[in-house]
Amino acid sequence: MARTHELLAEHIAEEERAVFPIVARYVSASDWDRVEKAARTGGKMRFEAPRMLRHAEPSELAKMKKEAGPIIGALLALLVRGHDKREAIIAGPAR
């Protein structure tokens, strides 16, 4: 289970490095906003928020926090804590 978790994390990171530059070049801002909105409606906040926190560029993270408002800090802390506990069950403690 731990190895599968590790491989999946590596795969997602590689995919994002390959895909996001293409998206930035060929997809309009309004189209990308529509994609992000659709992704948010289908996602689970307790999984997506901690993942975004860990993998977002600093400028992206600052924008998200600004748009989300002041309560987001406390919410993210709770979500990250739960996410880390679930990941530790699957993959073992963080290294």
C-alpha cells in the first residue's frame, strides 16, 4: 500500500509538470476557470484542500487564500491534520 501511494504521488507530480505548461499555453483563463469550478464540485474538500496546499505554487496559494477569506486558515489546519492521519495509515508516517 505504501509503495502504491508513493507511485501515485510521483505520477501525479509528473503529470502536472507535463500538463500545466500546455494548459497555460493553449487554454484561455475563462476556460480554465470553468474546468476548476467543475473539479471543485466533484471533489472532496478534505482530500483536495490539503493536496492543493502541498502542491500549489506560492502565488497560486496566496490567490486561493485571498479568495477564500480569513476563516480558511483554521479550516485548512483541520483538513491537513485529518489528511495526514489518513495518509499515515496508508503509507506510514511522513518521512
